Amino acid sequence: MSPKITPEHLRRGAIVYVRQSTMGQVVEHTESKRRQYALADSAREMGFASVSVIDDDLGRSGSGLVERPGFQKLVAAVCGGSVGSIFCIEASRLARNGRDWHHLIDLCALANTLVIDGDGVYDPRLINDRLLLGLKGTMSEYELSLLRQRGLAARDAKARRGELRFALPPGYCWDELGRIEIDPDERISESIRLLLRKFQELGSARQVFLWARETKVKLPVLRQGPTGSWIEWREPAYHTVVQVLKHPMYAGAYVFGRTTQRTQVIDGRARKSMGHQKAMEAWNVLIRDHHPGYITWEQFEANQKMLSENAHMQKRAARKSARGGRALLTGLVRCGRCGRMMRVFYGMRSGHAHRYQCRGDAQAEYNGMCLGVGGVRVDRAMVGQILEAVSSHAVEAALRALQQVAHADADIRKSLEKELEQARYEASLAARRHAAVDPDKRLVARELEARWNAALSHVAEIESRIAQIDAAATNRPPIDRAALLALAHDLPAAWNAPSTNDRTKQRLTRILIQEVVIDQTEDAKEVVLTIHWTGGRHTEIRVSRISTGRYPGDRHPSPVEVIRNLGGQWPDRELAVTMNRMRCRSTDGGTWTAIRVRELRERMGIAPFDPTHAREKTISVDETARRLQICVGSVLRLIREGILPAKQLMPSAPWQVPVAALESESVRIGVREIVERRPRNFRVLQDERTLKFPDFP
């Protein structure tokens, strides 16, 4: 035993530090791990009565960029003065960077702790031993850097030739000659093709995911472990769909180095994180047409462009994809003044008009709205232009739609047939295993029989799903080809059909239109639309605007119509106020007074208002809002939804609300729901909106 080991060291005990850099080394390099654990027996042979093993850092790098709880535990024990000696197989096991190594040596010198490895016993308090330990730490750090540099250079050189092997995404495998080929498993390859076809059809990764969930199509997922990689069939997940759509290898390209690592200083220490995506221009290797692809490179680039457009808020100055909603031009409208993309603002309730607005530079000081126009008339004008542009191609579109409907269920059925074929193979394999076991060994036979039954149940489930698809196809009414072609000639009817949803209209619009620039004339009476078609042509149209607070010309009632419907229902003075609010002008263009209303009523032979006449007691909307303690807009909402009974003798006339209806149970429930939608801190918000001026002396 070395004379450097004193009874004091033996009394304090020893710690054996065990570490391997990766989980692959933990699984494969078992001899190194066995040698490190054997140091505990060596410590006991030297006379250390108390020996503990720290192996919390198995599978963790010692470069200093990864958190090492075992090393921190070792440092804490040394600082506590309870460690007499540290056993390690070599210096590189303790640390691979100079900062951690020299920090540990300094602590060992202060606490009188020895460092023992396969070469000898070192006392950090002695200058010669401290020099040797410092050299070992420096050489270990240099060795790691040199090995990493050589390994990365060799890896990158092999990758630039397209020969570096790595785990391939589902749908590909390596052959015997080191080349990439399409997976011979037809179920895997057909599922990848099905996802890519569905994206071309639906135009959205989320819609593809929802379709896969609805049809219960299972997708292949690559699983990796210390022993290798394998394919596992899982329920559809959104990230699985996105990985298939974004991976360039499905376009026949060999790629390497699409992600990078970042190093950040956290709590005074460097921390490395992996998996950060790089731009295509920064990829280490990109070799096109390297192997057979599921799609072409042009299709892959078109898919990436569509995915970037679907990310609605990532690039504020770029065109966006169809996301539903009532606005037809969502994500296509650009401000003609500042060049920014215009946003869509909807009403609080469905059915309200929408607006296209540009607020200018939101980061700068707010100077008011840049441009805002109503969206209803703009959309109507755009629909007219679109229908006129595609009228000559309507028959061809109808035939393609017929073909798409015919093949819609074929893809699902084909995927299920592949899954059924594999399920039947697994059932036959389970049957053969059950037949090969000794019947008297019931412990094994029962388990194999249960697996066989589970495989048969899975086969029956898939067969039932295929039968349901066939039954649905049989019960579906046949498609009338002649009627479909006739509908193609009547595009407005097809566009306005209830089955044509907003998302479909938006997708059709994006196929034809690249961008729409909106501006208005100097007098703000017309909206100027500049349409940039996909083919490169441009069209300019003008849409008249409606001034705020004015009725369109077709909604101005005539005085005779108003008196005929409302005469005798209210006093002449209130009737005059109502006619003025309805923009009902007299022949000379003047406003209505009680005298003019009375003269016109008498000429038409309509009796005056009789307050003694028995009629149902009604109140106005304003009085209803005051009694129910809600706003006028909420009262009108209850009327539109049929909760609050009210009548209106003609459009734009005052509503008549029965007083007795205010006490009904349905009205109380409706008012309660309106009140519950208010924020709980409503009073506090009202107080914050009140300006408070300081008290001046």
C-alpha cells in the first residue's frame, strides 16, 4: 500500500466514480463498466472500510456541456470532508474539461483527499502530484477534442459522398450495397404515399391529421433504442404527419446536417441543446436525385411553400393559406398604402359583416388606422371575377371532382387491406407458435393462446372496418354524371350551395389569385382592388363604399308605405321621429314633423292614434334594456335568437316588446347567460377606464 494513504484517509472512506459517455457505451462497452465497478473491491483491499459508488452519470458526457448530478454529488462529498480518496479508472472518467478537473483537484487539496487511478496514488497537496494531475486533465481534454475533430471530419467526408449510414425515416431502408431504397414492405410505402397524396388534396397538415384520425389509419413511426431501430405502427399524431411532409428524403434527396446544436450559459455553466432546425441553405449535405423518391423535388418545394403559408403568424409580410372563416380573401389582401398584409376583423357574433384593416406599423407609435374597408362588397366583387375567370374550365373541374370522389374511399380501403394482410400473418404466426408448444406446459400454452386470440380479434376488427366501407359505398346514391356537368355550367349555384364551405372557397381562390392590393380613392367613395392572378395577369376593379350610418338606396322606405304600416300605431310626433330616423324624406326633401305626418295620414284616411284602444302593452328596446339591466345590443340579440318575443311592423321600424314577455323563464335564462359572459372584474375594469385627476392645491 502507498505511504501516501494514512489512517485518516482510511477512516474517512473512499468513493468510486463510475461514468461512461453515452448510453450506447453503457449497453455495448460492458467490460469498461465492469472494470470501474471492480475498483470498489480494490479500495476494500487497501483498507478502506467505507466504500461508496457513484454511478449517476452513466450515459452522460464529461465535456462540461451536460448536467452531471453524480459529479456534483462527488464535489459536495469532498467539500464535506467525509472522503479520504477518490477512485477512478482514469482521469478522463472524472472530467473531460479543464474547468471541472482543476476545480476538483483544488477541492481535494483543501480537504486532504487522495486521487487514485490505475497508475498510482496522487496527493493534490504535493506539487509533483498536482503537476501530474494537471497534465492528465489537460491531456484528457486535448484527447477528447482531437478525437472529436477527427470523427467529425471523417463523418462529414463520408456524408458528402452520400455514403454515411444513419437511421432512415419510415418508407426507406439500406440495402446490402449501402444504397437507400424504398422499403419493400408495401404497407409502409403505401401509407407514406397516401399521406403525401392527401396533402396535395387537402392542402393542410392539420387537415391530413384530422382525416387520418377520422378514418383510423395507422401510421409507421421509427423507434430507436440502444439495440437498434424498428418500425412501430401507431395512431396518427400531428408531428408524425408533419415529419413526413417536411422530410426531403421522400423527394429522393440525400440530406445530412439539417439540425444544429446550441450552447448557452445557464447558471454560470455552459449547457448544450440539440435539434435546432437550420435553413435549407445551411444544410451540411444536400444531394438531389440520390435515390428513388415518393415525390419529385418540385412537389417537395411546393409542399414546403404551402406549409409556410399555413403558419399564419410567422411571416407577417407573406401571403397566408386558407384557414376558414367568412372572409374570402383572408391572407391574400395587401395594403395599397404601406404594403403590409391586411388583417380580418369579424363581428362579435356569426353573421356580422367583416372588415379588412391595416393598422400600419404596430411596433411604432400608434397614429390611427392606415386603411380599413368593409369586406362583404369586396368579396362579392371578387366572386364575380373568379366565376368569370373559371367559367371556361368548369366542365373539366366537374370531371376531376367526379374522379376524386370515386377514388376517395379506395385509398382508405387499400391501406386497410395492407393492414389486414399483416394482421393475418401475425395471427398465423401466433397459431404456429401455439401449435409448437407442449400442450402439457400450460403456463406457456395459456399465454400463447391468449396472444393468438388477440391476433384473431384484430383481424376481425379490420375485416369489420372494410365491410363498413364497402357497405357505405354500396348505400351511397350513384353520382349523376349529367347533373354534375349541368351544375358545372351553373357556377354561381355551385359556389353558393350549402355544401360548399368557406375553406373550399378560400382554397379555390388561392389557386387562381396570388394577391389582392386594396386602396381607396381620395374622396373615399370607392375601393380600388388590384387583382394579381396566378398566371401573371392583373385586373383592377372598383367597388362603391357605403357611408357610415346611411342606408342603401333600396332600403329607403316611401312615406306612403310608412304611414300605411305605422299610422295609428303611435302618436304623430313619435311617428315623425321614426320616419326621420329611417331616412324617409318628403317630396321637398325636408324632415318630417307632427303636422306633416298628420296631413299625410288624413289624406290617406288612416285614423289617429287612440290611447284608449285596448291593445297589448309593449315597450321599446331602450326601455327593455333598462328593465333587464343589459345593453341594447344584447336585447336585439335575444330578439334575433327568438328568446325575446317582439314584433316589427316593417323593416327599420321600432321594435315592440311585450311587457309580459320579460317575466318568462326563457328570457330570464337568456339574460342570465349574457350576465355570466361578463368578466368577473367588470366593476374594476369600469373603474380603470375612469380618468382620475390629481387634486391640485
